[in-house]
Amino acid sequence: MAATLAREDVRSPAAERDRQPAGLVGAAGLHYRLYPGAKGAPTRRVMRRLVTGLPIARAVRRARSADSAARSS
């Protein structure tokens, strides 16, 4: 997944298939565990951008935020 995210050509079907789960990984907050440290920073940056760009990833992020807010009140 990280290799696909590092490439500039994201129009292929394979790249799109990698972008969707990468956005979900970012929305779920798992990107720090999967790509730790300075070496994983470029991949995490791309994943954060995907969260805002992909509709399903945005919905997951909103659901996590709402769940977190409900637990803290």
C-alpha cells in the first residue's frame, strides 16, 4: 500500500484499490502503528490527505469523532 501511495500515477484501478483502504487506515488512526517514526511520515501524510478526500474515510472519521465525544461526556 505504501508503495502505491508514494507513486504519482493514481489513476490505475490498482492504485484506487489501495487508496480506499489507506484512507480507512488513516481514518481509524492506525497509520501511526503501521508506519511509525520519521521513515513512515510521508506515507502518513498521504493517508491524512486521503481521509479528507475520500467520502467513506470522511464518514469513518466523523463516526470516530462522534463516538469519542459521546464517551467523554
